[in-house]
Amino acid sequence: MRTALKLLVLLLLAGCSSPKQQIPAEEINKEIARGNFTRAMELIDSLVAGRQIGELQQRNLLFIRDSLHRVKLDFNKTKEEIVGWIESNRLFTPSDSLLYNWEQSKTLEFRVIDGEKRYFRNAAPNLFRVNASAIELSPTAVPGSDIPRDTLLIDAFNHKITSDTKGKYLLPEKKMKARYTLTVNANAVPDGELVKAWLPFPRKDIDRQTNVKLLATSQPDYILSDDKTAHTSLYMEQKAVASEPTVFWIDFEFSSRGEWFNLSEIEATPYDKNNTLIQTYTAEQKPHIRFSRTIRQLTDSITRNTETPIEILRAVYRHIATNYPWASALEYSTIANIPEYVIENRKGDCGQVALLLITMLRYKGVPARWQSGWMTHPGEVNLHDWAEVYFEGTGWVPVDISFGRGPEVPIQSGREFFMSGIDSYRLYINSGFSGEFYPGKRFPRSETVDFQRGEVESGQWNLYFDQWKYRMDVSYQ
């Protein structure tokens, strides 16, 4: 994390230092690298107050300051709290040497911030998801992951029907209504100041999602992006009232239909490398899709016996599903390169492993792209990310590598259903990552990669997740 933030400073402050300035960017770098966040923030405040830098540089500095705040929120647990959680939930007390070993293996994540060792907010449960020695010591079950109940998938798979596309099967359609609510904390914004909110809304340009209809909104005036960008949103604004929360909500309905491709029935023909689609979705997309040496070496090693795009997908999918268990994730905006983070730390949540899969496939010349929104399984509604892979002659095929991890499923394809399939309980919001908003957002985003929780800002700055709450309520027809 310190390395990631240092890179941010170097990139964002390039050219900032001048003979007139009392505080060079290098000094801020050093303080961040040492974990002296408070001192780094003071230096940034001094630079901004001095008004000797341009508006863009000032905004970059403020985002770096904001990033330090985000890291501090993520790493908010003390050693006593970690040990207390283990004692309460795992029924044993870990020794100092055991904690040290877990820290060194990077499965018990911590940072030294302002001279104090601070642990990731979900470090304790993550430990018992990813560390073999911790799991062996625990008499209780492994904490849950993002995998929903498989009974719904089993029933749906057994009622699938053949489509017009060879090897493609359609699952039963599900009709849903939803209310999404975004509540800004009281006094997060001064009385009378305008609060601007972007709320997630279902896309209309995805075949698996139909009958999208906006039913009602909290504000009479709004702007619907209508899939103009990678992130589909409904924008509203209202003035803050002192000591009262600022509430936005929308009601909508949609239908979702899962599908499964039997890869043994598909013949993937060679790609036309001059095709714009192929070029776009086999390219790097920095900062998170980079064909680094680590990516190249690992991908080459696990695909050395493959020849076709389908064989490459199988090899990459199986490697990720086997070697990178699900774990609660750091905020994406604080990670410099997400696929590299997954490889280094040997764990990842749904979006992290989806980006790793996309990066590996693109490096091998197989077109892949991001999709995300919400999983809407009854009783298990939550944020979720997945991917799509393109096969010539077939089109885009859904791939949910995160749901591919876990115990076996008693259907024809087993857990590998999700190598080329997706269930019907989905809400599609994003057809890409790190895109623009419509209307455009003035200040940096709270989530720089994904868009599921919404985004909020005032006339002064972005409102981060600790300043507001969100909720998605789904009903089924």
C-alpha cells in the first residue's frame, strides 16, 4: 500500500516542485513511505494553502490526501481487536509468534500508520478464509464468501432451454423490482449547499437484462445516463438541511435471464486481428490491465499446453479458481494494480479476480471485458463483478470466476458452469470499469474502478463512503 500511494504521488505531482516551493513532492513521498500519514497530510495542506501550484496539481494533492484517509479507514483494527475476534469466533488465543507468521505470509494484512500497527478491518475473518494453518487450528466453519445458495442454480440449470445459437442455453427469466436508497449523513454538507448524487441504474443495452423501467424517484428532476457511458446512472441533486440526512432514492423494475454455453459444442474460429473489437478487448487498460513481467510469466506458465481460445480460458479459469480464494477486499481506489495485488497476496474478491482473468486472457490475445452490478439472489443481495469473453462465431460469453470457487455443484458442468455461464439473479449496471459519468463528475470518485454503491459530491469535494450509506431492496415477481 505504501508503494501504491508513493506511485500516486510521483505520477500526480510530476512537475509540481519549483524553486519557490518550500515542500518538494519527494518529501511527501518519504513521509508516506514511512507510514507518517499525519505528517504527509500536513505537508499537503501547507502546499495547498501556499497557493503556489496550479488548480490541477492542487486537486491531485487533495486526492492523495483523501487516499491516505481511505487507507486509514480500511486499516482501523488494533492487535487487541484482532485477537478478540479470533477468541470470540474461532475459540482459541493466537500466540505472538503465530500472529507474526500470519503477518509475514500477508494473510493477516496490516500497515504501520503514524507509528502504530493497524490491521485491515476484515483481516481476522479473511485469515480463516485464506490461511491453511489458521483454518486447521479453527474448530468452526470457514467464514462465508460471495457464493450464493447453489440450489437456485441447480433448479435453473435443470430447466434450461436451447437457444438459436449453437451451444447456448437459456435459463428461466426472473422479474424483479428494486428500490435503491442513498442517505448522506446529517451535516456532512453545510446547510443550504447542493448535494449531487449518481445512483446505479440497470442498463438497457445488455441482452440478458430486459424490461427495464424507472418507476419513481425521490426528486422530480433527474438525468438518466441511458447507457451513454460504461456506468449507467441516474443523477439527482438537492440542498442539504442542517442536522438532517439528505436522502435520494429510485424505484425500478427489470427482468434478468441467465445463460450457459456448452464449450464442447462451440468451435471458436480464429480472430480477425484487424477488427476494432478484437483490438480493443485484447489491449492493456492501465492502471489495472497491464501485461507486466509477472503477468506474462505466470500466464505463459499456465497456458503452455493450450492452443485454442477455449483452452486458454479453461487454463486461466482453473488456475485462478484453485489458487486465489475469496477474501474481503481493500478499497480498489487504494490499490495501484489490482491483478498484481491478487498474485502477490494470493487472494481476491470478485472484482479483483475478474480483473486478473481479463488481464491474463487479453495478454494471450483472447478478448475479455468487465461487467458488474449486483447479485440479486433472494436473501443474498450484494455487490458483484464478473467478466465476458469473446469467441469468434459465438459472441460474448459470461464468465464469473468468483462463483467458480467453492464446493462442487451437482449439475452437468459443476462449478465450471460459471466458466461460460451466468445465473438469472443479476442486476447489470456496468459494461466497463473506470469510465466517465453522465453528467460528468467534477471531483475524484469514491470508487475509481467499479460503480455499484453510487457516487456523491458537494460543491467543495467528493463525499467518501464514510459520509453516506446505501441500500438495495429487491422484491421478486
